[in-house]
Amino acid sequence: MEGRNVLRFLFLLFSVVLVLLFTWAHLPYAPPSKAELLDCTTNSPWCTTSRNRNQLKPNLLRNPTRHHHRHTSDSPHHPLDPLTIQEINKVRSILSSHELFKSSPYALHSVVLEEPEKPLVLCWKKGDPLLPRKASVIARANGKSHVLTVDLQTSQVIRHATDSLSGYPTMTIEDMTTATWAPLASAKFNRTIIERGIDLTDLACLPISTGWFGKSEEKRRLIKVQCYSMKDTANFYMRPIEGLTVLVDMDTRAVVEISDKGRNIPIPKAANTDYRYSAQNIYPELKLLNPISIEQPKGPSFTIEDEHTVKWANWEFHLKPDPRAGVIISRAMVRDPDSGELRNVMYKGFTSELFVPYMDPTDAWYFKTYMDAGEYGFGLQAMPLDPLNDCPRNAYYMDGVFAAADGKPYVRSNMVCVFESYAGDIGWRHSESPITGMEIREVRPKVTLVVRMAASVANYDYIMDWEFQTDGLIRIKVGLSGILMVKGSPYVNMNQVTGQENLHGTLLSENVIGVIHDHYVTFCLDMDVDGSDNSFVKVDIQRQQTSPGESPRRSYLKATRNVAKTEKDAQIKLKLYDPSEFHVINPSKLTRVGNPVGYKVVPGGTAASLLDLDDPPQKRGAFTNNQIWVTPYNRTEQWAGGLFVYQSQGEDTLAVWSERDRPIENKDIVLWYTLGFHHVPCQEDFPIMPTVSSSFDLKPVNFFESNPILRMPPNVEKDLPICKPAASA
């Protein structure tokens, strides 16, 4: 009996070590050690200290694998620059002497810059004194959520509020990792695993947000943990221990309940699940392409000034990583080709929320209705980008500097990349037909600037691109890849399934079902088209009948412009056979011929939620009830799912704010757009998904007097290198 207890203890100890290894990829990144950093001298091409960071050398951009940066010496240069390591340390020091954090254990769930008031930022110019720096802090202490503002100049907490709404702050990385360990302290759980025929040393567990489904979940921060077998594969997601769900209290780390309803379902085999190149049978190797790269003999055309201000072609904008949104684009301005002036387009744009509901109502699946930004932190899940594969050779990499739960800063290295892209696309062209007698062929290549981040939220990978074009267009693109969340099944072939049975998905491989699910990505876009006072115009495109005898035609299309007066006028559900255009205009700024300047939303990724509006997940995700919303600017209304999303009941969402029906005509307005994907899995998604992408555009509409890239020169042979194949070199 004593030997059995010793063995059980060893199993437990070893499994904890394995879980630690498993969660290592999601733990905070430590700053590089001195040994890892190259010597930073004025002669070093890798140095990015204040002495030369405004002059990015081509060598730095061409060899991203050697991009290191001494963040300990960072200082802010722009009012919107994120908090530095020094500032985060100062916040931690100030809070340590605050009464709230002296009396009880606490966790900091968010420590970010509290951005200055918008009018102050709009008035600020480079060279002006920096605006006062403040930090916004969300903390948990004494069983409550607290929102604080820390003034870094006075070293004082100048605001302290306790939120009364339902819901909890974004989980910390520590919340997630400790939740995965909690089941191992339960003898019942360990017995269940062993009885299922799984070695505790092969166990991998995931923390799964619970959503909100009733009163039993009140007043406790709860999380559900489900586990997988890692035996013989890196892709443990394909080996679920189906039906086993552990409910854990995140504050006490106690196991509240264990549900075990899948003992009759085998664990899928590991064969053919490993996606790593090193694990493939590469004989014969599937070599479909020769190596490809874009060469820039004169170096990149963009610069990054003061670490966060991006200048490229006719664009200038501020860029920063964010623990919740991932990437924030601010003060986006485009240079007018006629006046030479920078003109405002967008004050701020970012991913506000991601809603991912799975379509399986069974006990182990109904609660899987993720809010990836508000629950997990989209930026917290951003992984270092892989040079030459995630981003091309000439990319510039930017790190994220975040705060851990204890307030200590850490670095998420190579979190964002910036690069120029050319895929052979055409900016504009025209060739004259020979019948005109004019030998004209005018073509311009389309080169764009891309800001990219990739977040790995457990199994799924999201690739987020902000693409800037020289014609003034901004394309916002979402790519979905990674690994499906699958369900164990007793079936190995569809001939075993009766016609009446609902699998809630697709049989992808033996004993593996890919469950149907949706992805909704909601973007917050504070448009400032030539100024802050804008209007939203719905341009309805309608069929018009001709009058008898008017024309040989019987019908044509007519565009009718309707200015939205209030928020409800701007709640838009897209309709294929009732089309419209959606413009954000500045009614006080007119073109030479009298049109108001503007930008329009060009929709894409138009899947819409089909869930019942009273379904608890859809109440929380009500911001997906429309594809477009417009609200008056309010700096407290940034997160479409509410400030506190975890276990919220949906009383603080974009849908709730918009019901106030506030005036929006000729006001400082914010546009919200939701990209949607219905995903019915298929076998090609196994064992890892080829990327599926969709995008929408913000396109100039009467913003310029004419084609803004008319005077761009074409490419000529002498400006481009001549590359020869290795065999003929």
C-alpha cells in the first residue's frame, strides 16, 4: 500500500513537470540576458538605442533573426507610446504602497497606458513636451475587480473604482497555467485518468473559459479544464479524453466538480497527427516550389521612428502592441499628392473582440463560446513570429512589453512585423486597343505595407494583417490556421453513423470529429476623415423602373444617399439583394466639384450569427447581431464585449451602448465592423488547417481630387536586380 502511494506521488510530480513544460510556451518571456544581447556601439548595425534608432539600417531589416533591443533603456517619445519597462516598474512600486495591495493578495490583470484625451493628442506635435503619462490598471484584490489610474509624474493613484457589473477581467497567464495544474491535486481525477488507460506522464490539459449559463456560476471565477494525451505526437489536440471536464475555482484553485461522461469513447490514435516537418515522411519530399524572395536593392522604403511611428510612401501612423487588442494602429494619416499635406484618416483602429461559439450542445461542449480578446488577451497569446516564414526577409520586428500578474514587466519578442509586400498585383493599368492607332500601355505595380501579428490562442492561430496601399486604401485581413478543436468519437467510418444521428461536425479521421463553429472578429475603427466631426451615410442601390416610352431599357440602378441621424439608423445587416455602400464623410470638407470627402467600408467575410438572440452566448456576443455599428466617440467604449468579459452576462456590450440611440450626425463617431466565418470542418483541415482568409477595406471615396497614384513612375529594368537560377549562375 505504501509503495502504491509513493508511485502515485511520483506520477503526480512527473505530470506537474510535464504540464509546466507544456505551458512554457504561454509563460511570460523574460528579457534577453546580457549574454544574449549584442554589444551596442555606434559602429554596430544591430544597435537600436536612441543614438541611431531613427536611422534603421538595411542590415537590421534584412537579418531579423538578430534583432535584439535593450528595452531597459526605452523612453516614450509620443503621447500614445506604450508603457516602458521603467514605467511598468514604477507603477508596480506605486501600487505596492497603496492600501489595497498591502492588506491582501492581489493580481494585476492589465497594466497599460491610459491614453491622454483625444483633443490633446490631436494637438500634439513632435518636439512638443510629452503629455503627462498615466497608467490604467485593472486588478483583483479582496475578491473584487478594481480599476485604477496611476499618475506616473506625481506617483499617485488618482482614480480607484470598484466595478459593479457582472464579469471578471481578462485572465492572466498565471490564471491559465495554474488552472491546468489544479486537476492533478484531485485523487478522483488521477484515478479517472488511469482508469481511462492514460499514463499521467502523457497528460496535457487546457483552460477553457466557461461563458455564462446561470446563477450557479455567480460570485466565483470558474474555469473548465479538459485534457488530452500527448503520447506519440506533438499534436495532442487530436487525442482528446472525450467527456472528461473539470470545473476549477480560479481564485482558490480548488476542483469544484468533475464530469466524466465519455468512458465509452476511445482516445484517437496518434498516427498521422504530427504536423512538424521533422515528423513527416519526406521521401519523396513534397517540394512544389523553388525558393522565392522579394529583393530590395536600395533597402526598404519604410522607416520606424522612435520605435513606434511608421512612415512609408504617403502614409504615416503610430503602431504599438497591446496585451488585449494585439495591435493598435493610431493617428493614421495619408499625404495628399496635390497639397503635400498629411490628412487624417483614422484616429485609432484595433481588434476589439473575437467571438468563437462551437455548435455542439452536449455536456462537454455547450460552454465553448470563447471571447479570445476579453477572456484570454489577444496580445497575450501572440507568439514570436518566425522570420522568412511568418514574415519576409526585409521585415522589421517589434516587441511587446507587458506586465505579469505580479506587476513585473516582461518582453514578448518579435510580436509584430512590418514589411513591404509585392505579389505581382497591379496598382492601375490601361492598354489601348490597336484599332485606336495609339501604342499605349501604362501599368503600375501595387506594392503595399503590411503590419502583421499572429496569435496562437491554444489550438487556433489567427494571422492579423493591417495592409496600407498607396492609393489610400486600408485593408484589414484575418487569416485562420492552426489546429481544430476536435471531439472524440466511437466512429471510424461514416458507414457506422445512422442517418438520424447529429455528429455536430465532420468525421475527419478515425474517432475524430471536427465540430462546427463560427469565428467573429469585431474591429473598433475611430474614423477621423479630415477631422473628427464626421457623418455616416448609407448609399442605397435600388432598382428603378423606366417610364413607358422613356427608354428601350425597362430598369436601371439608382443610388440614394441617407445620412444616419442616430445610432439605430447605422445598425447594418448586410443583404446581398438589398445592397448599399457605407460611407464615413466629413460634411464640412468638400472637393473641388462639391462632393464631401470620405472613406467607405467595403464589406468582406460576411458570415452572420444564426444563433437565437436569447441564447446565453449570443447575449454576451450581441455585438455580432449586426455587421456594422456606428457610435459617438466615448473613450470608455472600446471593448465590444464590455470591459469585463469573463463570465459576463452581456449587459456592457456594443449592442447595449447602441440602444441609447445617441445622435451621430456630424459628430466624432466610431465605426465597428465584424468579419464573420462559418466553419464546417473538412478532412483537409486535419491534422492542421491550411490558412483561410477574409478581409474588408476602408477605401477613399471622393477623398482625393483624382487618382492619387497617377504620378507614380513605372518599374524599369535598371532599378531591379537580375537574379539567375543557381544551375545557370
